[in-house]
Amino acid sequence: MTVYLGRARRGSGFTLRPTLRLRLTLLNGILLVGAGAILVLLAWLLVADVMHPGVGLAPGSTVTLADGTTADAVSWQKTLVDSASREVLVKGLVALFAIGIIGIAGAYAVAGRALRPLHNVTQTARRLGEETLDQRIRYSGADDEVAELARTFDAMLDRLAGAFESQKRFVANASHELRTPLAVMRTEIDVTLTDDEADVAEYRRMAKVVRNASERANGLVDALLVLARSEAQSGRRLVRKVPADLSMSVTSALSAVKAEAERLKLDVTTDLQPANVVGDPSLLDRLAGNLIENAIRYNHLLGRLWVSTSTVNGQARLVVGNTGYEVEPADVPGLFEPFRRGGWERTGSRGSGLGLSIVRAVCDAHGGTVSAVAQEGGGLEVTVSLPTADTTPVVAASASVPRAKGLGVASS
């Protein structure tokens, strides 16, 4: 592990860089040397105390030494205590110095080994790029704080890799969807211009095709902008928060598609109770509009459409259901992904595949949830739950509904 013990270059000058490894080593050395110094001091004091002349020694007492000479007992013991104290102090300081050097070196090595995963995190972060998001630390040491950091970092890389992959798919699908109407326009224009016998009727036909293709491209761009706006506000405060009623959004959406519903001769049933929320009215209108437009667009002649709004357990609820064409129930969750279509027509010109993606993004931005259930015999019922105006926005759990066979609504 690279550690800077001296001066690190910063700008045009130099500056000390106290790394974590160096700080841990110094802290361990200070504690070790301090504890050793206390022990040496205690030993020095104990030697002086234990070898202190005994109480009751008569004045003038003498001791006979090994060489046969005699000496005053008090003077001899004082000399012995001074010599022993000096020896304990000198040898203790030498031992303390040796233990300090060994302890600091050991602490430096242990700290380096303990902090090695942090070095791996740093090296991995430096190597990371859009093409190297598959690299992981995969720490296999003790289950400590460093291991927790390594696992958290790996989990973050998993989320980043998923986000990048989702972004790549989104960009590829968006490019493909935009390329289709542009290719149609270019083909029509080229074919008509190269036809020397083309008359006014042919040019009118070409203009109508180009107009329809341009409207489709414009609708796709608008949907992409709404999706980006909704996802940008997901997980944080909405830019605009005002009181709104989902039933009013539903009424406006039904009015906008009244002609199409009459053309298909749909049986429309509504049960609109007040469902007050606080949020962005334009996004809420788009949410209701997308659900109802899908329910009509992917319905069939003489089909049914039912819409209801209500307030249940502090949640404003919007339910939009319809009859339609069948798709496997396993495909239902995928309908909320961008550019995914369901029903009998998956790749036609009926939509860009962003309708339910926008619905999900708007729900996330308002702290709500959305779920869909395939209906028996074909069709889909979508349920949106948003926090009401008098509750704190939290993620609500969607109701558990048994899944049935069939599907007939897809994102537009």
C-alpha cells in the first residue's frame, strides 16, 4: 500500500500528507511508548521503595562485605539503592526504545495489511470506466468495517453497472424509434422526387405520410422529455407541488379521447370519487392521460373501459382497466420498461413504448407506486397509489391481486 511519509507535491510547492496508515502507526507508537514509560517509572519507584533502609536500624550499624571489609550500613544501602535505581532506569529506557521501534514497525505492517482493501478500493475506482464496470473488490478477509466498506463499494458498482446498461438500452431504443419515422420520411421524399410522372395527388399523399411520420417523431421527443423530467424528480422534492385531484385529471383525459372511444363503441364506466394529492398537476394529468389513452388504443371494438378514483387508507388511488388482446402474464412487469409494448401489436406504429414508463416515473416522483394485473380473457387493470394531500409522501405497498391470463394494454 502506498503511503507518503514525507512531502507530497501539491501545485507548485510541497505539503505534508498524513495518511491514515501513518496516523494509526503514530497513535499506536505513542500509546505503546507511553505505557512502557509508565512501567519503567513504576519499576524505578518500586526498587527505591523496596530497598529503602529498614525501620529501627541502629545508628552506627555496619555490614561485612564479601571481601572482608566493613561499611556503614546506612551508607552502603543508600549506595546500593542508587545503583539499582540507575540500572533499572538505564536498562528500562533501552528496553523501552527497542520495544517502541519493534512496536511501531509492527503497527505499520499491521495497519498496512488492515488497510489493504482500502487501497484496492482506490485502485479499482481509478481503473473504473464505462467498459470496466465489471471489476469488483471481492474482499475475503475478516468481517469488519473494512469488509463492510468493500461490500458496499461492490454493491454500488452493481447499481452503476445496471444503470449504465439500462441507459445504453434506452439510448439504443430511442435512436431506433427516432430513426424509423425519419427513414419513412426520407424514403417517401426520395421515391416521389424520382418519379417523373408524379402528380399533385402523389405529392399530397407524400406530404400526408411525411406529416404523420413527423408527428410520430415529435410525439416521441415529447414523451422522452416528460420521462426525463419525471425521472429527474424521482427520489427528491418535486419542483412544483400544489394541491390536485386525480378525478379532475381523469375527467380531462376522458374528454380528450371521447371521439376515439365512441368510434370503437366502448362501454365506458366511471366511479370518480375525490382523490386529493399534492404534486405537479401537469405530470399527474400526463399520468391519467397515458393510462386512459392506452386503455383505448389497445382495446377492441365493443370493448369495455372502467376508471375509478378513491381514497383508501391515506392513499389516493386511480384504477384504469380495459378489455383487450392477450399476452402472457409474465410480460406485464416489462411493460413499465421504456420502449416495451404488449398486446397483439408489439412493433407497430401505435406508440413509442413510453406511456407506462412515464406513469411509473411520475408515481416515483410523487412517492407512490403503480401495479398492473392481466385480466382473464384479455385486458389489463392498472392501479396507481399516491400519498394523499394530508399524508407524508412515502412509498406505498401495492395491493396484492391475483394474476390472471391475458393482456391488452401497453405503454404508448
